[in-house]
Amino acid sequence: MSMEISTTLTESPTSDAALAEVLADPGFGVHFTDHMFTVEWTPEKGWHDARITPYGPLTLDPATAVLHYAQETFEGMKAYRHADGSVWTFRPEANAERMARSSVRLALPVLPVEDFVAAVDALIKVDERWVPDSEGEKSLYIRPFMIATERFLGVRPSQHVTFMVIASPAGSYFKGGIKPVSLWLTTEYSRAGRGGMGAAKTGGNYASSLVAQQEATANGCDQVVFLDSEEATYVEELGGMNMYFVFADGRIATPATGTILEGITRASIIKIAESLGYTVEERRLSIDEWRDGVTSGEIKEIFACGTAAVVTPVGALKWDGGEVPQAGDGSSELTNKIRSALVDIQFGRGEDAFGWMHQVC
Ligand SMILES: *Cc1c(COP(=O)(O)O)cnc(C)c1O
């Protein structure tokens, strides 16, 4: 049975003039649309009371479980406006399925895939005018999230859970456009460990990454790269992006360790690269292979990928006492080719050969 969604529209929608100003330079994650989606869960009632309401603050009891024990999951996805004015999302069921896996890991209830997709569609439809036109690769960033909303300080899975969707128009994630991101290799901190929650999209993984990111910034780097926690040898990922290594012989490799968050961008690039004739390896890749491969020229390009930043070339890697320069000649040829293939599908400029796009309106 699919979810019934009630709608209460805002009485003070953002004016056309104010909206035009926001959409001209949306930044990332600073402006939010006029509405939000909410549905609640209890063991007795299951998912109930699905609604679109005006965007606004939540009132939470100070004893609300999520504030203390971080029982929460989230997703990140985008809606794209095509040249004919239609609005589409990219593989939304993949986000729904990943949230289901994350929720199982965090002992949260599973929201059915069709309800997740219906919630995202409903919010996009009601705030459709917030989807920027595709110029400059702008989009509407969508943030579904699920939080433990029981008022209880005991430690056990929450008996009241709230799933919400909010949306925010987005320009380019990195200020200053597509230029290589410099990376800081943290030798002190890990992002995830065996049996932990590295494969779940949950706020705690981000909370634990911030001090390492601070270290990166203090050392003049854009982003931090994490190694595996057991041997501090194998490359995992950045704070919020997966990694790819392009070899001179036409292979490309992406870390697979069991403790990374497997991105939908990462998975889509595997398909795109294979269709372009590349051999894709999902395997462990050591920091020595990175350093030696760049030095010998065997690694030609390195890039990072995720919904927010799409595909971004990786520049130099620094750590306490050393540095590896950017791989290859800096042309980022395959990086750019893969990036174009992906965004062309997302913005409707290229054929949707894999059936990834979902029309919303
Ligand atoms: C969300 C996320 C990614 C990228 O996933 P996409 O589905 O491609 O956006 C990578 N790493 C982490 C830790 C993430 O949370």
C-alpha cells in the first residue's frame, strides 16, 4: 500500500524576485525550499502521518534520542532540470535502497523504497520552481534523513522515528569551480573500522571525520583521505567522496574494503567506464601503490566522486613528512570524459543508456 501524503502549502512563498536571486548563485546547502516532507514511525502504527508542510524549525524535547546517541541516517541526491523544462532524479531507488541498508545498521525502521521515492517526488513537485535551470550544472540538492525522535535517555533503538526530506538549490560544490582537490593523508584518525558503520550513511561518520578535516585544512589541503583502520595501509575514501585511480594501461581501480560508503556515483562510474571500454577493478589499493604509481607514471589520473561534487580531479597528496604530486600531466582526460558522460545523462543531454533517470515533473 502506498503512502497517503497530505499537503499544507506555505502562506508566504518566496517571491519570484527573491528566488531568482537565490538561483542565480545558490552556493551549497545554504538556501532551502518553501516546503518539507515528514512521515513518522512507531512500532504500533508503522509509517504514518505523511505530510508536506511549510519549511520550518522542528520542536524537539531536549531528551530526544538522536541528540544524544546519534541514531540517524541520511541520503544525498539531486533533481536536474532538462532543456525542455522537465525535472528528473538520478537512480532514486538506489538512494532508497542504501538508506534501507543504513537504517538496518543503525537499528532504525526501513522506509519502503516506493515510499522514499514518492516522498522525494512529492517535495520536488511542490517546490518545482526551486529547481534551477541546468546552466552551470545547477541542480536541486535533496536531503532525505531519518532521526530517532523518542523522548528517552535509555540506550535502545528509538520507538519513535521521523523521516524527513528537505531540498536546497545547489551550484558548484567546490568554490572556484572544477580544479584539482589537494588531499591530506591522516595518519592519526580512521573513518571506519571492521564491524563499524563505515558502509552506512550516518552522521556519526561525518562527526568523526571533522577533526581530520580540520587537520587537512590546517595543512593547506582541501580534503582528507582515510586509510583502513587495521593496517593503515589501504586507501579508503575521502570524508564524503569515493576515489578512482586511472592506470596507463587502461585499467581503472576503486577501493573496495567493506568499510567504505559505496557511492551511487562510484557505482555508476563503474558502468560508464566499462561501456567506454575500460577494465574496472574494485579492490584494495595501498598508499604505496599510489605513491609508486604516480612516481613511475603508471597511475595517470586520480579522481574523487560523489553526488555533491560529481567528479573532481585529485591533485597533490600530503602527509606529515611527505608529498606525492598530482598524477600524470594534469590533463585529467579520462576524469573529464567520465564526468561529462555522467552529467550529460543527468541533465538529459546524453542518452540514458542505463535507464537511470526518473522523471518527476
Ligand atoms: C554519500 C557519500 C559518498 C558518495 O556517495 P554518492 O552516492 O556517490 O553521493 C561517499 N562517501 C561517503 C562517506 C558518503 O557519505
